[in-house]
Amino acid sequence: MNQLRNRHSRASFDNSSSSASKVALSTLESNSSRSRGRVRYASNAGVYVLHAGKERGGYKRVHKGWKDYVCDNCEKKFGDRSNLRTHQKIVHEGRKDYACDKCEKKFGFKKNLLLHQKTVHEGRKDYVCDLCEKKFGQKSNLLTHQKTVHEGRKDHACDKCEKKFKQNSKLIRHQQTVHEGRKDFACDKCEKKFRQKSNVLIHQQTIHEGRKDYECDNCEKKFGKKSHLLYHQRAVHEDRKDYPCDKCEKKFTGRGPLNKHQKLVHEGRKDSACDKCEKKFGDLSNLKRHQNIVHNGCKNFACVNCEKKFGQKVHLLHHQKAVHEGRKKYACDKGGKRNN
């Protein structure tokens, strides 16, 4: 049996690697009897391990980079069946067999568990940026930092719009939430759904727990999100408008209002369509407000002076001024009479 294996191995070796030395071939023959079904051979490109009876297929997978195993869920390709199975278990079945003994977090790969323990629980950050001295626990995070922060690169472009992203994960999230309208994270205390898990936690803290942990040191106003506090300080107390429109002279206090302005005013886009009627909106928040008020009949703004309720706060304020304060907003140009 070993002689047959040796002859088969010699043929595969001669056909696939004509430049290999005779020493490598003799090493192959001497080691094949101890390999228990595996055959080692050397070429100029290195040493390879091939399973008996599958030498040529193994050579193609390792030496030529062939990937013959395709995932039927996402079409990702693998050069080895075991790697395909591992991918399916972790990615598509959600299995996480490696649990951290210091917290409740679980991982699909042992290497990710070890990395988590090293960076989170031991606080190790072995990778230092030579441009700003910032430290990272993973080399990949250091490379991403240098590429995006110091080089300003945005290599991940959306094929549905002109937006570009620094990281592929942010591109995927953008496509899922903006173009596909996915909201995979639901609040377990109400039926509201969110695009990101972090938004669920913020929603629960601010709405259901009533927490507002971020206080303005200028006016004592409190906010549930730090970003809202910073936006408030820039817009109200500093009157800063650091985001100019490159198509007109208008300036904005944040990137969000700038993007909304460009999309609505200069591009005329209305990407958010109501699935209950044919109306379209340029902003997702306006679509939600339309659906809540028109189709769901929500009236969350109640007058404290009477029992009347309104779908929008602006309508409540107009009602209070006109009805309870007696203020008439619009003046007639004939006779000076005012109308609501």
C-alpha cells in the first residue's frame, strides 16, 4: 500500500512541481510511510501536506489558491470543507462555543476570545500609531485608524448612492438601514424598532427609565444622548455653523442637517415612501410622523387648558396662542382684521 502511495505521490510531485529537487523527492519517499495517509513534498514555493489519494486536488487548493467549497447561504467560497462548515456554524447558525470566564460574552472563534480577554480584561494595547501615539489592542484597528484618520481614505462606496465610508461595516449598516429600511433591534418594553442596538439602549434609558445623564453647563438643560448635548451647545450657546453647503451659501450646525438640506433642496430626492399611500418624503422622520398621525391616528400633544389633542407640537402651540391666548396670527390687508 505504501509503495502504491509512493508511486502516486511521485507522479503528482513530478507533474506539479518539475523544479523541485531530488532531495525533496527523497524526503517525500522516506516520510510517506510515516505520514498516516498524508504526503509531504517540497518545492521552491515551500512545503505542502497532501492527503493520499487527493494529492492533485490538495495541490490546486493550496498552491493555486482554488476555493471549491461554496456556502449556499451567502455564496462565500472556501478552499477547505472544514472552513466552510465553521463559517456556516458561526455566521449563519450563530453558534458561539467559546465563552469568556470573566464576563458573559461569547465568541465563535477561540482566537477572538483570547483577543477579547487580552484587550478588555487585561487592558493590553500593543499596537501604537507612530503618527499620534494612540494605542490599539488589535493591529487591524491600528491600520484602520491610520487609513481613515491620517490618510482620510473612504474606500467603501455605496452602489445605491454617492456616499462613501471609511469602514466596510459602516457601509453595510448604511445599506441595510437606509436603502433596505431594516430595523432589526426591537425594544422589549414597547413595539418600537431601531436600526442599531445602541439606539435601543438609549431609547430605553431616556424614554422608559427617564434618564438624561448629559447636562448643559450653560443652561442646565439635560439630554439623553451626548450627541444631542453637543449639538445643543454648538447651535444655541456658540451659534456655530461649521458645516457649509458646497452648492449654496447656507451653513448648518451639524452634518445631519446639511445632508438633509442637500438631499431635499439641491437633489430634490424623496427616498422615503409611505407603504399605506402614495406620498413620498425626503426625510425618514417626516415619513414616520406622517404614518403616526395620518394612518395610525396618533395625537401625542395634549393641550393643558382643554382636552384637545394634536398630532404635531406646532399645531398644539398654534392652538394655544389662537384659542387660549387670543392671539391672531394672520392680518387681513383690508380693514386690519386678523384670522387664524
